[in-house]
Amino acid sequence: MNRTVTSREQLLAAAKEIAYGQGLSQVNIRAVASKCGVAVGSIYNYFPTKADLIAAVIEDFWRQAAHMESCVPGPGEPFPAYVGRLYSELRRNLSAFQSGWLSQIAALGADERQKGRALEEKCFEHIKRGLLHALEGCPSASPLLADAEGRSAFVDFVFRNLLLLLRRGDSDCTYFQQILEALL
């Protein structure tokens, strides 16, 4: 273990490789140190706790999953079509992880979950802003969605259901899109 890793990015890349290959539950300080060929103490210079390491992996995943293009509605794109495209993009990115990754987050320790959720929430807000933008551009939106509070509540409803479909592993969200079309 003579080699020194001086980059947080190298350590995060090793942690992501473990998460993608073996599952998030297998990411730990020792495994990352071993993969990088460094002493365990070296990891603590960049990630003071395992929870910080796990949170960084989760944050990086959602940052990639919610990249700018997938969260921006196309010109004139109907809201239900945008939701379907967003779902497909999130599902595609999620499939890069081992099956059941979202469930693995729930099985993490309380500290790891708390830190991971705080970082996830930033990415979720980005996705919700995209949904809100798409909804505001929807000419057929119900009068119930005329005010900001109604649109915000509707976006939260849509987002929660997209996460539920992802957790269940549904291959698409066609039925949900049909419900949205009927609601709008």
C-alpha cells in the first residue's frame, strides 16, 4: 500500500465502482482503501465517515441521473410525454446500478441515510423544477393548477409517483401518463 491517492475523485470513482458492481451496501472505507491501494486512514482525509462516503456516491448518482438535458422539457412537449421521457431517462440511469439500489438506500444506517437524503434532495429539487417548468408550459392544464401552490402540489404528486414506479422497477410509466392526460 505504498501508492498515495491524492484525489477525492479517485476515491469516489473507486466507491462508485464498488456500488455499481456489488451494490451500495458493499461500499465501505476498507473496500475503497483496498481498491485504491492506500491505507484506510487516507480515505478519512476526504471522507471523515462511511456516511460521508456513501452520501458522495448517492449524490454523484443523482447528479448524473438528473443531468440538465433530461430535466428540461422540449419545446411544445406535452407534460405527460415529458414525464414519460424523464421516467425513461431516470430508469436508464438507475439500471446502471445493481437491481434494487433504491431499496439498498433504505437499508443503510441512519447517519448514511440522512446524509444521502440531504444530498439527494438537492437533485430532486432540480428534477422538480424541470417538472414545474414543463407543467407551466402545458396549455391544457386544469384550472386547479392555475396558481403556484396547486402546480407545486401537483409536481410533488407526480415526482413521488415517479419514484414509486422506479422503486417497483416498472419498465415504463404509460399508465401514469394516461392518468396525467386525464387529469390535465
